[in-house]
Amino acid sequence: MTRPLIGITGSHDRATWDIWVDDVVLVPAAYTKAVERAGGQPIVIPPGDCDSSLVEKLDGLVVAGGADLNPGTYGEAPVPETADWRDRQDASERGLVAAVLKRNLPLLGICRGLQLLAVMHGGRLHQHLPGTAGHEEHGGTGGTWTDHEVALEPGSRIASILGESVTGNSGHHQGVADAGTLRVTGRTPDGLIEAAEHPDRKFCIAVQWHPEMVRHDALFAALVAAAR
């Protein structure tokens, strides 16, 4: 049986290995391994111009974590802690996601992926959680990772896959303040939005934590199954 072709968004970065330092297109291997374990064929998509012919070849998409979104995309000025956004990547991923949603292809957003989907559907972000009332102790900033519980809404698509409570992880300083027209389906004990779904698509789930790191393989398996 042919494996579904699952695109994974990558980022432009600088990397050092052996004696070389160079510009690279970067995706942590945990993403590709998770798609492979689920029976999919991963393909990394770099930021740039993606025409319709690419989307027509895909069976599904993972929008991976990465840099902050430009606050201008949701009508705000940046706070001092928001300093590393990539306008080219923002534009590239917005176009790619719009095309995937138009075709009703299965989509899984992770971390930045949830934030991008929320903004595209009229939402906005908390730019810096340690400075946001009620979320000061959310954790996962300054290069550290913390674990936390996520309550998933009974009857939601994600709860049917993972159950009504999971342990997620935090390594982010931003979060979703308003998911726009997406349906919020998961929150942490401090009330932060951790999961959302598109109510009018066959499979469009986005989470703030990193399921590829904590081995929530069932989420990738559901994506690949929907892509067959």
C-alpha cells in the first residue's frame, strides 16, 4: 500500500556541524519519525513560494513549531520579548495552510502551528506568558521544558484520539489568547488554550504542546489514517 505523503513545514536557520556553519532548512527529526511510525511518508517543505501543484501532491500536512509570529499579523505591536519572527515563513505557511484547508486535506498544527491557525481564523496571541496575568507560571521558557496536564473536551475529535486528559509539555513563551472561529478543545489548569479544531474540516487539529516529543503517536496515526 502506498504511504500517504505528509508535508512538514521547515524553518530557515543557521547550523553548525563538524567544521561547517551554513544556512539550513531545519525540522527536528522527531517530526519525521512520528510520521513514519504512523505509516506516512514525510516530506519537509521549506519556507518559500508554494504553488498549487505542491498541495495537489500532498495527502496531509503538519505545521511544525518554530519562531514567533509577527504580531502585526494579528494587529498588535511587538513587546520586547517578541523579537524573532520570520515574515517570509509567516507568509509561506499562511498560503500553504489556506490551500490545504481549501482542499480539505488533513492538517495537524503543533505549537506555532496552533498559533498560526488561530491567527488565520481571527484570533490573537499572548505575546509573553511570564508577563501575562494568570499564566506567569505556565513554564517552558528560557530553554527549559516543563510537563503539565491538558483537559480535552469530551466529544471532541482530539479526545476521541487521546482521551479526555493527557500530559503535554511546554517549551514556549507565547500562547493563544483567542482561537477565533476555531473550536477550543483543550486547556491547561491555568486556562491556557492547548488544543483547537476546525469544525468544518474532516481533520484539522492543532495543539500547543509537542506530541512528537512525548510520543502521542495516536495523533499522528489519526492524521495518516485520515490522509489515506
